[in-house]
Amino acid sequence: MSIVETVTESLAAYPGATVKEVRLRVGALAAVEEESLQFCFGMATEGSPVAGARLVVNRLPVILHCAPCGKDVELAGVQSFRCPECGVQASDLRQGRELEIEAIEIDEAEPNGGEPSGAGAAMQTGSAQEAGK
Amino acid sequence: MTTRIVELRRGILKKNDELAAELRLRYAAAGALVLNLVSSPGTGKTAFLERTLRELLARGSRAAALVGDLETDNDARRLAASGAPVRQINTHGICHLDADMIGKHLDNWEAVDLAQLDYLFIENVGNLVCPASYDLGEKIRVALLSVTEGEDKPLKYPTLFNSADAAVITKMDIAAPCGFDREAAVRNINEIRPGIRIFETSSKTGAGMDEWLTYLAEARLRHA
């Protein structure tokens, strides 16, 4: 729901635009199950300006800072928080909890009446009038 | 028609994170140590918290609790038997507490002035998934696990255990009949959250409570 809200808000700068894709960054520790998310996304976007958009989920692995190795290391899973190179346990998390909207891909309406029909154009007129009050 | 990529880079839980940051400042200004207790339903959070509150009050500390459940105020009534001020938060179907709920219940809580508290405990809704993602501004997140649940729970719910600052194993008084493998449990917690403090307790017999109360007192001196 907050995804739809955020995307809808950001569309204010692009009147009449349609959303083709919503891209998320989701860390391995973010407790997000993609299948449920896809299912809910379809329902949550219904009737909103985001309806019909694709949801792309970019999964990010956990990255820890390993002090003995002196560098950031990537984990293959979330079952053991150890440096895969030296085997030492590490809890200095540098990546893995992300849960954010990275970007959206939109089709912008033509500025000069390219596609005058449809709800997008109507909304544009409405907001212009309101602004003029 | 032109296609355009608009970078947003906005956290999906940003609103909660912002409210939690405000709460964190509020707790710090009041000098209260705030703990968020998280576990599955049935782990014994309420029994553990009741005993904790009772013992803190007996030692002259000032403590209060907010307790989250989908419905009923049964837990608030159980906890109130300790003598501490307790307030129930009913989420009506929501599986976790969020920062907004905490803020609102603190705002109009007549029995409690945060500035007069040493400790505020927040007992979350019984759930090992969603509470992990909702920061309540707490200083210490406590993950609880009972001896009846299986030693591999930390491996099954790494997100929650990895975000915890302390772990409490409950119901140690029935560990033997349950065939609880203590070493495996401790090893699994450590695998997910290396170096975390682990308390082995029984709310019934009081085992492990002294160590836990000492930890609380030290944490309060350090943070509040």
C-alpha cells in the first residue's frame, strides 16, 4: 500500500504519465516473499494510477564487513553470519535489510496535446483549473 | 510518448522509520530504557515480562509495559498483577506493532509519565516475521525462544534473530522433558547473531532472572 502511495505521489510531477514498471530493492533479510508481494501488488494497485505496472524485485545479498579480512564480503545465504573467506563470525551488517522503491519506469504524456483523450488528460485540466483559483 | 526512468530511492517503511526516530529521541530525553520483546505466540513473553516487572519493582525500579495483541486485554490484566502500570494495544488483525501505535498510546497514557520511568517494556504481537521490520525506537530488541519450540528457530527466522540485541530462552524448567538441546540452540542463535547475550530463564522458578536483571540495570546505566 505504501508502494502505491509513494509512486502515486511521485507521479504528480508527470501529469498524464502511466507507470510501466516499479523496481524494488529488497535485501535478503527484509522478510519479503516475492510471490506474496507480486500477488498483493496486483490487488493493491487496482484502480490506482499504478494499475497494470510490472513489479520487478531486485534481491540483494547480505554483505558483512569482516574485520580480520579488512573488507566487505557477500554471503550466499542467511543461515550463517560468517565470513566465507576466513570463517570468522561477523555481525557488522553493510547490506541486507533494504526494502525500498528504487525507481519507476513511466510513459510520459506528450506535453502539447499528443493524446488528449483519457483520464490522464482530464486530470491535467482539473489540476490546472485548481491551480488557477 | 517518451519512456522515462524516475529514480525514487525511497524506503517502503520510511514513515515508520521516521516516527521511530522521533520516539528514540523522546525515550532518550526522558531517560527511560525501552525494550521491544518479540517471539512466536506461546513462547512465554507475558510470563517472562510479568516476572521481570515484579522483580524490578521489588528492587525499587520504576517500570511500565505496553502490550500488543490482536484482540483482548487478557495480557494487560495478567501483567498488571505485577503492580506496574500496563497498557494494552489491540491491533485488530495487524500482526505487529508499529511506531505510530506506540506514539499514540504513550501520548494519552495518564498513568505513566515517561520521564518518571526507568524501563518501558513493549511486548510485541506474537509473530517472528513482521515485527522484525518495524522499528519502535527501542534501545534493545529481545528475541525470545522457548524450549518447546525447536532449537532451529533462529535459522528459520534469521531476520528477526539477526536484528535482536539480546536473546532469552524461556521455560528452562521443562528443558529436560522436552529433550531440549541447549547447545544446539545457543549455537544457532550465535550463527545468526554472533556475540549476542543469551539468557536461559524460567519464569516459573526464577532461574536466570538475576543475570537478566543485572543486564537490564547495566544497560540502563549505559544508555539512559
